[in-house]
Amino acid sequence: MSFHSIGEAVENKMMPLANKMGTQRHLSAIRDAFITLLPINLTGGVVAILKSPPITETTTNKFLLGWADWVASNELIFSWLYAFTLGAMSLYICMGVTHFLCKYYQLETFIPMMFATLGFMLVATVPVELGYAAKTLDFTYIDGKGIIPALLIAFLTSELYALMKRKNFGRIKMPDSVPASLSEVFASLVPGMVLIGLYGVIFIVFHKIGTPFPKFLFQLLTPALHAADSLPSVIFITVITHIFWFFGLHDAALSGIVGPLRDGNLSINATAQVAGETLPHIFTTPFYVYFIVIGGSGAVLGLAFFLLFAKSKQLKVLGRIGILPSFFGISEPLIFGIPLMLNPLFFIPFICAPTFNAIVAYVLTKIGLLDRTFSMLSWNMPSLIGGFFSTLDVKSIVIIVGLTVVNALMYYPFLKIYDRQLVAKENESIEKD
């Protein structure tokens, strides 16, 4: 089977599937909610970094020791800021997914968002003491550990609310003289009572069982979550993502599936870091962004450097244009400019370079030579900077440089062949002129 026929088969079979995934309302809502959450996650990541001075028992550096003393004297402030930024990711995801799903149904989003927030807090938090003067809740599960119940509550709220609105279920019709906003409130009374009643039943059932709803789901899905954090899973996700990219399918089509896994693991790691506990997960968003796709999809930073020394005028210009964006994790100028997409010559390095990074970074993290990630500053943060601040491990800089060099060498022989082909075409064009 020729490469052309493979490309046609992918275009005919995978593209419709990818398009469906990219426009499927639940996956789109998840993707948009995670994107919208960036300012909160960024703030939480900065707080987690500030609260984690890289010191040991033998540290003598005055700056680091002063940093540690400053954190210790402001422990409560940092913990409180973190608890309601990255430490409350699931709460905001529940609100965001509800918002975008209701927008899909062309509904006013504020009222169902309130219902979803109420539902999530009812089933995801645990009452410790409910007195008149004060109320104490255990909100352990509003961070990444509560992602699954947050999505379930958001889906349940949005779908049932939209259904009841379409069917005019329990609608209390008000006179035309009543303001539209007040009329909408009365129209939502019965749907709201139904939803709150349903949340109450869920809480009662699991309260009687003696296990919070999120804990029950977390325990039920633990084997699957561990498998998703394994090396085979990381390799599979990396390969599939780049096959999509190679055939012109943006990885946003997969973000609704992979995003909750990576960002949920990040929130759990950040919570453990702030609490001074062992970080449980390897595969997080910063791990993928800073250690796997160095320079953007395809791990093209090393390739961008070699383009600067190409003999082809076209490639040299692309190198000048693409080197800076690649440094900030943006690979589209090279993917579409060289092009790497649908270019059989670059299929092997385009898939193998990020996969090599995934394997090496995962193994080094697993054996303890690279610290685990716990903060995400920005998708477009250069890997050298982002990798360090996501781990506070100086070795991350050396590892990223090493991976970039190997990536460049993986692309080099294919680039040389392509460079010669383009030079021949350019010379042929000059001779014709």
C-alpha cells in the first residue's frame, strides 16, 4: 500500500471521526472549560512554586533559606490562595462545562451554573460540623480528584435542565408585564427543585454508605487511572496525537478526552506538593508540554535550529520565521510551512521525536532522576523555563537540552534529503528564468 493510499484512507475514515470528536458537544464543552480555566490554573501554579522553596537539610544558600522562612511565616496565606485556585479545579470545571453545554443549547447559563455548583458542592464535599455559629466542610475532592464527579454533575445538570426547558416541564408562566429575567427565574423553579432533589438523593445514598461520592468513583476508577498514567498510555497518546497532526487534524480534537486526565493529575500533584507529600503522577499537562513536545507538536525546536543553516532559500527563510515561535512552543509555522504535514519524508521523525522524548522523560521521572511536575505556567512558556518551574529541578534544564539535541539529530538526515530536493528545484527554476 502506497503512502498516498494510506493518506486517502486516513482522510476518508479518520477525518470524519476527528471532526465529530472536535464538535461533539460534551467534548467541546470540556475543552473550552479547561482553556478558560488557564488564569486560575496559572495563578495556582505560581502559588505552588512560591510555596515550594527548593531546600534540603544541607542547604546553606541565604536566599533559599530566607525564601523558606518567608513561606513558613505565611503558610496559611499560601495554602488558602492555592486551595481556591488550582486546588479547586473541579469546582470551576463543573461550572465551566455547564456554561458551555448550556450555550450549545442556546440557554441562559447563569441559573443552571448555580444548580451545577450547588450539586457539586453537595455531593463532593463532606460535612464535618454544621453548627449555627460556624460550618466546617471537608473539601478534599474539589481539586483534581473530583474531576469525574464534576463532569458528571455538569452533564447531568445541563442535559436535564435543557430537556425540562424544551418540554416546558413545570413551567410557571408569568404575565407579559413581568420582566424577562424574573419570568425566567419562575420558569426554572420546578427544574431547579428536581435537580436539587436528585443531588440530595445522591448525597443521601453515599452518606449512608459512608463513602463520599467522589471517593467512591475514584476508588472504582483507580485501575484505569493508574493505567492512563503508565508509559504505554503516554506513548499511545503521544503517537495518536501526532498522527492526527501529521494528517492535518489539530490535537484539539483529542483535548476533550486527554485534557481532564492531564490537568486532573496536575491538580493532584500540586495539592500534594503544597502539602509536602509525595507527588503521585507523572503524566500531566506540563510534562507533555515542556518535556514531550519541545518546540511544539513534533518536537521541532531542534529542527528549527537546523533550518537556519539550510542551503535552500525556502527552508532558510522558514527557519528565520519559525525559530522564535518554536522556542515558545508554537510549531504551526513549520508544520504548515515546510510542510511537515502530509510530507512522507518527515513522517518518521515527526512521530518518533516526541515519542522518544516521552519515553526518556517518563523513565527518568519514574526512576527519580527527574522530579515530577506540579505547576503549569503557560502553554507558550519556553520548555527550558517551564520545565524548571514546573519541577523546581535544575536537572530538567539539562534533560530538555539533551532531548532537543537528540530531536535535532533525528530530523537531520531527513532534512538534508529535503534540502537537496528543494535546492535542485530552486536551481531548476533559476535556469528556466
